[in-house]
Amino acid sequence: MTPEEVAELRARRYNGTVVHLQKVHSDLLVMRVRPDFARPEQQAGQYCTLGLGFWEPRVEGCQVEDLKPDELTKVVRRAYSISSSVESEPGKLYDPSLTDWLEFYIVLVRENADGRVPALTPRLFALKEGDRIQIGEKVAGHYTLDPVQPGDNVVFLGTGTGEAPHNYMLWSLLSRGHTGKILSACCVRYARDLGYAKTHARLMERYPNYKYLGLTTREPGLTKKVYIQDLITHGELEEHLGTALDPSTTHVFLCGNPKMIGVPTRDKKVGTVTYPQPPGVIEILERRGFKADVSATKFKGNIHFEEYW
């Protein structure tokens, strides 16, 4: 494609500007996008779409892509949970009224095991500040803090960039003076993948009811080498929370790897529930008296989940 054709496509298909890029490392970034339109109304935990044209460059070292000529002018889109850095500066909570952007926390997918070629993230990681992008005009999602009462204990359990909506929810709770205990645990492969770790360390110093746990599965040392399911079954989660996981006073939010979440199959006709194996967090907690949301019946329990892929 000629530079003129690319410029015309960008002008016609894009409606946002990248105003901030922070590379945590080569495969992880925090990005802020300013829409051309008024920033949509939103609740912590919701998502919107990001998109880039197939004509855009990709970073090196990713699965080879073979595009057909008629695909070059198309835009690839994906939904991303809206994240939050929680603070605008160290020691000061973020004030959304002073900003006009949305923040996203994105991991580079270099290759898919099922053979599908990653289309969007290799292009997102080639962006620079000032570049243009497509952003969805609608923010949506039912993964919100609506069921939480002011004195409830709130536990956020995430893997990788599944931490994104939990950061936004944490900001919401802290900014409104939530009185219950709050614990956020994020499980990653290596400590370097905990992109907001320094922020959480400062927040723990300021808010005595908040605790952050960074967990790694491939690296002992600075963080605990453990999976989230083990954290619950071994009783360590309750130790860090400082109280029992009581279904009457606790809401648990799950986002990330579906194997961690473990959404069951429910057969309404015969009344059976089948959990995936090995056990995910939903099975472990439901055996302790918790109840997961059921979207088919709009039932709201005290386990809320957003599958990240």
C-alpha cells in the first residue's frame, strides 16, 4: 500500500490518539488512549474495544502473518478491560475529572498454540505516543462492584493482565473510603510481569485495610511461587486477608486464565453442576458456601468473574 493510501485509511478508520506508553518490559505495556469524542460513561471493571488496521506494522519476533490482499484494508479489534494506575502521582489517588483518556494493560501475544496468528497485540506494541488508533465508543460489561456493600470484604484474584479491571475497582473502593478489607492477588510467571507492583506497595502503606500479593509460578524469591488455587486451599489467602473467607461478608472477583477461574457447566433440566478439572477457584469456593454468578438466569452471587480469553 502507498503512504497516501495508509494515511487515508487512518484518517477514515481511527478515532483516538495514544497519549502515553509505558513499556514495563518488551512484552508488557500500559497504554493510555484519548478518544476524539467525549470519554464514555463507565464503571470500574468494564471494557471497550481497541482496533488497528492490518496495514499497520508489527513488532519483530512474532508468529509469521500471511495476509490476503483483500484483508489489508480491514481493522482488527479486541475488547480490553479498562485499567487504572490508581494514583495520578505517588501518594495521590487518580482524579478522572482531570483526565480525558482511558488506560489499558496489555501483554504481547507472540504466538498462539492453536495456530491462529496474533493480529492485534503485535501491532499495538509497534505504536508510539502520538499514533492514532481505533477505540470503541461504547463501554460495556457486567463485571462491576455493584453487589459490594461499604463494609464487605473484597478479594480480587487475577492472572497476568487480568489484573487490569481489578486496579480500576481498587481505585473506586479506595476513592470512596471503603471500610471493609481489600485484598488483590495477581499470579504471573515472573516478578517482572507485575507491572503495577510499586503502586500497590505504596497503597499498602497508606491504606491499612489493603493488601497486595504478587505471585509467581516460575520464579521463587521476591514473590511466592504458587498458584492462586493453592493460596486458597492452603489457608494463606485468609491469613493475608486477616479474616475468614465468609460468604456472608465477602465478594470475590476473578479475572484471567479460565483454568484459574473454573467456570462450571450447569444443567438446569437435571440440576447438575459439572466443574472443570483440575479444580478452579469457583469450585473451591462454592464448596465453602460461596455462590458464583449465573449469567443465564441473571443470578448474582458473591463470586464474580470475567474470563480474559
